[in-house]
Amino acid sequence: GILQQYSALHLALALFPLNTIGYKIEHCKRPKQSFVFERASLSGRCWSMTMAMEAETQELVTPGQVLGKASQLKAGKGAYVSTENGTVYASLTGFRSLIPPPSDSVEQRSTVEVTGHKAHGAVPQPGSIVFARVTKVMARTASADIVCVDSKSVREKFTGIIRQQDVRATEIDKVDMHLSFRPGDIIRALVLSLGDARAYYLSTAKNELGVVSAESAAGGTMVPISWTEMQCPLTGQVEPRKVAKVEAWVDQIRLCCS
């Protein structure tokens, strides 16, 4: 380890004091630093000690940032492999580090990890229940900004994608995204997976998942009147939505999305 390397350095300095030897220190490009000490003896022979520090640069990465190829790196904590292109991505904000394989291991790839900080708040994981604000609705998908993970607020931007097949459990082929969500809606959803490089795949295919809060064109907070409709209390206008079953978690919406 690094402590052993520094001990070796101190031993070398004790054996060959700086006032009796010619020395130089060569700094290599990070992530490795090499320190080379040279001493010429009376007989003209030369001893050298090279010490390579394997300490990785503390590089800050963000969700979706490329960490490398799966053919060269294993995905550890805070990282995942895309099955589409075999690329390793960061799944959270934190510091990137490489862990070399054990010397007796058949596996030759190093493991890449991203160590986050508690100060960064909650991070979505597969199986998490999230609240998100819909930002865009298209023919086959809807995008949303995740604002809460398992009742805990997030402090960085996480994007969720709801695909047509994940809106509801039945009659999937009949799902109309524009009749299910609208920009500005607050939804309760399940995190399915880390998805592509920049977003999490979300599902609303359960009764308790879907739109939990929506604003009408008149600016009123709409109320659900069925599983597929919400009504503006100001104008009486009815709008289609994939409505979530209202439960005791309504207070969480106010805390997360206020």
C-alpha cells in the first residue's frame, strides 16, 4: 500500500542521505507518480529505486458519465454497464477510483467505483419509489425530473423516462402518452433500472403509481374523479390522466415538491 511505499522511501533516504547522493524526482502524469532516486558509489556503479504510486486522481464524475469499456473495467459500486454498447457509466455523483484485481485472481480487469457523498442527498436505485415532475411528453415516452427518492429529497438532477409499455399493466398497446401525462404533472413511479446513459427507466404500471398532482389550464389543482380522469375545481373541465391511487403519502408530495 501507500504506507509501505512511503516506508520504503524513508528507508532509502536513511541509507543514502541527500547530502551524499545526487538525486532527482520525476513526476509522471497522473494517475501514477514515480519517484526515482539515484546514487553514484565510489566504484561508479549506480543503484536506483523506483517507486510507483498507484493512487488514482480524485476525479469527480456525474451520473451518466463514461468511465470506460466493460472489456477493460468491471463496474463496482456507483457504476453500471450498458447492455447496448458495453460501456461503463457512473450512476451517481462522486469520486472515481480504480481497484486493481488481486494478484492471484484470474480476472485481469480493474474494478471502477464511484464513491458518493451523503451531502448529495438521495440517489435513485432500482426498486426505489420516486416522485418526479413531468417535463416533456412524446408519442412513446415521457420525461420527468426526479425530486424525491423513497421520501427523501434529491440535491442533484436525475432524469426519469416512462416508456409506453411501462405506463400501465393492461392494454399496453392502447396507451396514449398524451392522455396519460402532461408537462408539470407530479407523478409517483417505480425505478425499473438505470436505463440509458443519462436517465432512469420509470414505471407507473400499478394502481398506486401515476399522476398524484396536476394543474389545470386555469391554474387550479385538479382532483381525481376516476382512474383515467382529473377535474379542475375552478372550471369543471375534465382532463385525461393515468391517475394514482391516493394514499397516506400525499403529505410527502408537499414536502418533496413544494
